Amino acid sequence: MKLYYSPGACSMAAHIVLQASGLPFQAIAAPTKTKLLPDGSDYRAINPLGYVPLLELADGERLTECPVIMQYVADQVPAARLAPANGTMDRYRLQAWLTFVSTELHKGGFGVFFNPSANAEFKAAAGEKLAGRLRWVNEQLEGKTYVMGDAFTAADAYLFTVTNWAKPTGVDLSPYTRLLAWRERVAALPAVQATLKAEGLA
């Protein structure tokens, strides 16, 4: 398999899940700004939308969208417990978390601060909304080792990746003590350390 990623972008979540799965894969940098692959070719020839991640399977099939890629990878290695079994209530809860992170924290939250056309007023409103979402996440982590309980899952990979954007966007995480403690636990995991190193972020 080939994972097309951009260092530190949302694709890092898929990268972490692939590392945790133990499956063989090749990580190929596709920087979001230049769209140039290591061989000098245009990434948009592979993904016309131009964004990451994209997972190319051994048979040539391609998957996009981070939550989908993570669940696909998790389903290849059920013993790794990166996602609950399909059809179970826990799987739907995982999907709820992935959707929440994608819409409320990624695009509708931290993502706003990366938008050069967003004015100060819009960013202030987005910041207030984001703070409320982060308070909710902080509450949900009470008594839990990971988002879903005792096992690290794709939801942890995605939440870790998105909250990693707090520093570059100037979002203060200090009020969310459970979230910070959880981030420390996740950051120490071998799969996360390996991904940060591979993306030049460690």
C-alpha cells in the first residue's frame, strides 16, 4: 500500500493507524502547498482534489478521506483493535467520534485558523465554538485511558492529529487538563513516535 501524506496534516492520523496496524506500506510525501511528489510529478494526477490523505492499495484501488482510510486499515487487522467490529454499537460510536473530529474540530474548528481569507471576527467566533467543543471532549475523557476506553483506536489518532494544530493556530489547550494528559499518553505510543519521526516532526 502507498499512503500519500503531507507532514502534520490530517493525513498524519492515517499514518499513525498504519504504523499501529503493522501492515507494510510506503509513505509518500505530497505537500499540500506545492502538490509536488518526490519525483517532481503533480500529485493532482493521482488525486484531482489535491488534498491528503490518499491510500493506494496493492491492486491499484484508491481510497480518500481520512476516516474511511483509517477504518479500512483497522478492518484489515482486527486483532490490533484499532476499530471495533462492524455492526456493533461501539463501531457506530467510533464513527460518531470520527465524524465529530472531522466536522467540529478539523474543518469547523482548527481548520478555520489556516484559512487566509478568514477575518478576525470570523476567527473569534470560530474560536468560541471550538472552545465549547474542546470542553466537551475534555469531559468525555474523564476516567478513560483513550477516547473509546482502554484501547487506542482510530479516533485517538484523528483527535491527536487535529489537536496537534493548537500550537500553530494559537489555540490554548491549558484549560483542558484531561485532554492534555490524554495527549501525553498518545504521544508516547510507539506508532505515534514513529509517525512523527517519519514526517520530520519529532
